[in-house]
Amino acid sequence: MSKRYGGTLAVDGLSAVVGPGRVTGLLGPNGAGKSTALRVLLGLDRPTSGCALVDGRRYADLADPLHTVGAHLDARSVHPGRSARDHLLALARSNRIAARRVGEVLEQVGLAAVARRRIGTYSLGMGQRLGIAAALLGDPGILVFDEPVNGLDTDGVRWIRGLLRGLADEGRTVLVSSHLMAEMHQTADHVVVLGRGRKLADCATEELADRADDTVVLRSPDPDAAERLRAALPAAAVTAARHDPGELHVTGADERQVGEAAHGRGVVVHHLARRPSTLEAGYLRLVGDDIEYAGRPSAPEGS
Amino acid sequence: MLRTLHSEWGKTWSVRAPWICLAATVVLVLATASSLANDFLHGASIGEVPEGATMPLMDAVGPALLLGQVGFAAFAMLLVTSEYSTGEIRSTLRARPDRGTVVAAKGAIAAASGAAVGAVSGAGAALVARLVLGDALAEPPAPYLEVALRSAALLAVAGVLVVAVGTLLRSAAATLSAAFVLLLGTLVLPAGASRWFPGEAASTLLSGDGDPYTAPVGLLVVAAWAAVLLGLALWTIQRRDA
């Protein structure tokens, strides 16, 4: 699918399948085309070429879409002068959803007590909860969230994490866009990374994170541990950590090789582990390449 | 269509502004009719108007309703433009991707509300004008039912027209000024041209004086404008990015 706005190609030949039973993270820097992709998927914008299908059908062809796809794009898709209850009631009526579902989802997101207050008086976090309530209203098998944890406190972030996991564990398809890598590392099973409208990666979250770091960390009380390891692992680079000379960072060898080398040279080992890889590092490496490419003078303008 | 109508109906009345717009429309029409009738009496008392002259009822009620269209246009406009100004349109169109149905439901609500507020303000203005004019009322005055029907028809059709313009323009300010120009501004066009525009047509519908055509033709002219604009609006919203 491609989408052009005037002279800007916001999404450029994106092709991806988002499967059920797992949380899929949609990642990418600002202007990468995440929101555009979601808008096309949800029938708000028309693709310039290609198509986005939900259960094999275009969104616009779904009779009562809230039963199939629940989405929360941003906390400003509501009229601030209306109460949460009236807002959800209007959505329920339009899609033949029983009115009692309104009370149920308000209870589920923790807004039951303020349901009759005008939405304009809500905090950003309460607005996010209302958006999620609207997404859950039709009990859909597919859920799409755009930056759902923005504006939530720690408690709210934990709640969302549990909610997304729970929805995926029930076998639903969950697609979440976010720029919070630590959060996505904990929540997403699978990631699709966009950069300048193109797909940069489409893989398991751990796979992207694992690409990030191949450093093995070893702690030893032996002052000459680095020298002994270098002798045993000529192909690897061994450096001491700046803050702690007893901590050695080895690249070019895996933890098995480092452990065997230490054993062979009689190095006392207090700690040996591969440095925990982060999704953020993997993401930055991937997107960093893309930003370098974008910065070349010959590259087209805009993003 | 019915559930979209039910949904849109609930949305319309669950915020404050529409109530205020409708109340303001009724107050505006009654106050203008009373003021025009009073001006006539004042003219008679200072000799501007010949002794024994009488005022036709619709000379007070007609202009009041023409002005009332603008108050009502604010109501009809909000049905659409508040969706765009608040961003609510993204919720609405995700729930009902058959966008034409949404616009049609809003048009139907504007028409029904226009009929109700038109009937109330038309009959009310006729009552106020009769009370103020007393003996200076020209006989026979148009019956209440007829005044109510004419003004109900006008505001119903004007409501659809404004919903269509709002859908095309999306901005509240642009819609209100376009509605003002179409519904009232076109009155200042040269007589040959203005008869084909909603201003003159609405005026003829209300006065029923047969100049330049009969009241039903006046209604048809306004309705034709509403129909063409609604067609454009439906065509546009199906193709435009939300």
C-alpha cells in the first residue's frame, strides 16, 4: 500500500500482515508513516495505490465495523462537550451494540464514576482510557491503538500493558504504534518498523533486540584478566569498562567462547553474561541507517 | 440508516450548543417580528404611514423568519462542523464508514429540527405581530397554520442546505458566512437573477404574494439548491480523506 499527500509520499509500498494472538508493535520515527498506515487501514484515508484489508475486506465494506475492529487513534476524536456515556452510547447505537456494553466498558477502563462528566474536563490519561473503552465497545477481534500510553501514569501504563497482553492471549489481533521502545520491548511480541514510509523490519521483537548487542560482559577480580583473555581470544576485542576496571567487555566472541577461554586461562569469574540487548538499541541501529541515508544530499526532500 | 439516525440524534442533543442555537433562533424571530410591527405603529403615530393604513401580517413575520434562518444555520452548521473542529469525525466515520449515510442522517436531523423550530417561531411570530399590531393588522391575516407550514418548510430545506455546505467546507466560520451569503446575501442581486437564488425564493415562499412566482415554486427553488449542494457534499465526502 502507498499513500501520497500532495508531494509527500507518506507510505511507500508497505506490505505487512498482522496476525492474531500476539501484540504487534508498529515502530518508527516521527513522519515514518505509522499514523498514515493506520488511517488507511481504518478507512479514514484512501490509499494512493494498493489496499489495506481487515479479515480480507476493506474497512469501508464492513457493515458494523466496531464489532470487527476497535481502534483508539488519539484522545481528540471526541466532542469535549459530551459526556463519556453519551459518546459511547452514540457509537453503540450506530453499530447495534447493546447499551449495557457502555456501562461494562466504562467499568473496565475505570471511568464509571465520571461517566456523566463532560469529556472536556478529563485529564489526558482519562481521555486515553475513554478511547480504549470505545475500542473495546464492540468486543472486536482486532484492536488498533496509536500511542496508547501517552499521558498515562505508571499505574495506567501497567494497566495498558496487562490489557494488551490479555487481549492478545485471548487470541485477538493487537496492533500498537509507539515510540516508547522500552515499553514496546515489554509488550510487543512482534514488531514492524517503518522509516520514511518504507518497511525496515518485520520480525519478532527479540530478533530486532538481539541484533543490537553482541557484547559479553565478564567480571573478574584478577587484575590481568583482560590480558589473559586477549591471548586466548585473538579474534575478539576485550576492553575494560571505564567505570570499573574489573568489568570487561568482549565483542567478537559469544558467552560460551569467553567462558571456556576464562576457564582455560584460569581467570576467576564472578559474572559472565551477554549484555542485555534492548529494543531501543536495535531500533536505533536500524533507523539510524535510514536517517543517514535520508541525510545524503541526493536523497529526496520531506519525510 | 435508522441506527445512524438514532446515533446522530443522540449526539445532537447531548451537547449544549444546539439547544442554545434553536432557542436563539426563536427569540430572534419573535423579537424581529415584534420590532417590525412596532416600527409600523410608530410610523403611523408620527404620520410616516397614511392614516388608517394597515400592515400585512407577513410583512412582519416574513423578514423575521428570513433573519431567523441565520440563527438556525448556526444549529445546522454545528451538526457537521463541530465534528471537524473537535476531531470527532474520526470516531464517527470509523463507526459508520458509509459516509453518505452519516451526512444523510445529519441532513434529516437538520430538516426535522428546522420544521419544528420553523413551525414554533413562525406561529409565535404571527401571534406576536397580531398582538402588537391590533387594529393596524391588514385583513385577512394569514392563518397561523399556514404561517407555521411555510416557515417550517423553509427552515427544513435551509437546514439541509447548510448541512451540505458544512460538509463541503468543514470550517464553521466559512460555512456560516457561505450560508449567510446564499440565504440572505443573494437578496441584493438584480431582480432578474435573484429570483433563482435562495434569498428571493425564501422571501417569496414566506410572503406568498405570487411575485415573481408562487410560494410552492419558491420552496422548490430553495430545495433545488439544497439538493444540488447535498449531492456535491455526498460525492465529496466519499472521496475525501477524513
